[in-house]
Amino acid sequence: MAVVLSLLVWFFSNRPTAMVRMKYGAAAFLPGMLVGGSQWVSLGAVGAVVGGIASSVLAAFLAHDIIEKQEEQGRYIRTRFHYIWLFFGGSVATFCALNAFFAVEQAVPWQTWVRSIPMVVQTSVVLAVVLLGSVICVGWKKRNAETWQQAWTSARRPRGVLVVGGMVAIIAASLFHYGFLSVHTAARFVGPLLSYAFGWMLPCAVGYLLAANRRRPVLGSVLAMIGAVFVLIVGISVFPMLLLPGSGLMWAGLVTGLVMIVLAILSIIKPQSHVVLGSFLILASILSFVGAAGGLIIGGIIGLLGGALVAGWNGRQAGETDSDYPPPASPLPNRSSTMTG
């Protein structure tokens, strides 16, 4: 593969677009090889080679166009080491996702659980999730709409995706519940696909976060939430001991983790108060070392970094002009007699 890539680089050296497509293909080769050669697929070296080639071709012809279009719309920002980050981040994320999904599928008796839960309950849970997701989508669109009717209309596409996903989930749950399809058989197809998608989502999320960070301190808030999760993990792990005498300090893990999550969410909702909220995030991250060992130390460090990014955020407020988004054109011509000054 290295020899083939070297020959292709020499052949396409004077074609910039082809070179960019080759970079995306090279970055996606190892994640595809990991999926094709995984224990889910059970094809060994042949599956690894086929998966790597298929992933490279798919990324070369799709990833380039999608990311370029997102850049033109101002939704994505490439970092300095864009292709290297896609390669290493995607490979590590795919490897971890493959092992995590496989371990969860083997450790939990999913087939027994699906058959024991009544179908009415499963359908109700799916419908509740679809309804909650639709409400969140409409509420999110209401930020840029004058009326709820306009927000409902603009959220038509995400609502459609939620409805289709809910129908697929209900059909799959019915097949599992009545024994027409085994969970293990479905996991052999769904597990590799989800792992490969996660391998692309994690490294690409950095570009989307950097683009969104221009309007709100999203990057620091996300890091603070990740740190809060580690703090909560430690707090939940000691939950059985919270009712024992002298365990007052152990509550600090749960309280600090929840406070960090609330502050991170508030920093996104109220970006004009980022200095105060970021300072409280730094304070909460320091306190997490007292009652929760700093979320295995990792959570506290990530929380400190997130709080510093929120406090030092220098993005544009909603009312300011952004150079990436040109101001709307004047309704009057430049030389109109009705314009003065």
C-alpha cells in the first residue's frame, strides 16, 4: 500500500484536487482496515484489506466533498494538522469503539431483555424519545424564527429523520421481541458500522466545535462537560458508601460534577457571562480534587482547561458582524435619491 500511494502521489503531484482526495483516502485506510479485520466481521486479513480499500475509496470521493461544502457554509474549520488528526483520531476512536461495542454486546443478555420487556413499553419509550427530540429541534430552530410555526416548518428535516429512526427502532424491536431476528446477528452488522461512524465523528467534531466557538464558547463548554463526566463517574462509584457515617465529603463528587455540567450549559446559553461562568468552572474543577480525586485526575485537568477556555473566550457576540457571514444587502440601490449622507 505504501508503494502504491507513493506512485499515486508522484502521478497526481500536479493535480491539487486529486492530491486532497488521496490524503482523505490515506487517512481513512487504517480505520477501515480495523473494521474489516475485527472480530465482528471475522474475515481476518482478507477483511482487513478489503475494508481498508473500501474505506479509502469512500473517503476520497465523499469526505472531501462533504467537508469542503461545510467549510463554504461556515460550519467547519480545518486545523493545521487536519489529515494527520483524521488519521490518528479516527484510528484510535474506531479501535476503542470496536472493543467497547463488542464487550457490551457480549456482557449483557440483550436477547433475554428484549423478550422480557412488553412490546407496548418498548414502543412507548421510542415514541417518547422521538417526541422529546422533536421538541428540542423545534426549540432550537425558534432561536432564529419569529413564530413557532416558522420554527416547526424549519425543523421539518430533523423531525423527519427522528420519525424514520423511530419507525426503524420499533420494527427492529418487534423482530427481536418475537424472535424473528437475533440481537447477536444484528450486532454483527450494526457494530462495525457504528464503530466506523464513530471513528469519523470524533475527529471531525473538532472542526465543527471550532466553527461554533466563534459565536459561543462551545469548545470550552464541551471540555468542561467531559471533565464533569469523569467527576460524576467517581461520585457514582462511591454512591453505596454515601449513607455511612462520616461520608459527607463523598457527596462532593456528585455535587461538583452536576455543578460543572450546569455551568457548562449556562456558558453556551449566556455567552456574554463567559468570564464569570468560566471562573466558577475553574473553581469547581479545583474542588473536584477534594471530594472526587479530580475525576481520576483526568476530569479535573480537562475541567480546568475547559473553564480557562470559557473565561478567555474572545468570540463574537450574536449582534456583532462576522467576516465569514457577509452583512445583508441594502434594500435600496447605492445611488438612490432617497439615501442621504
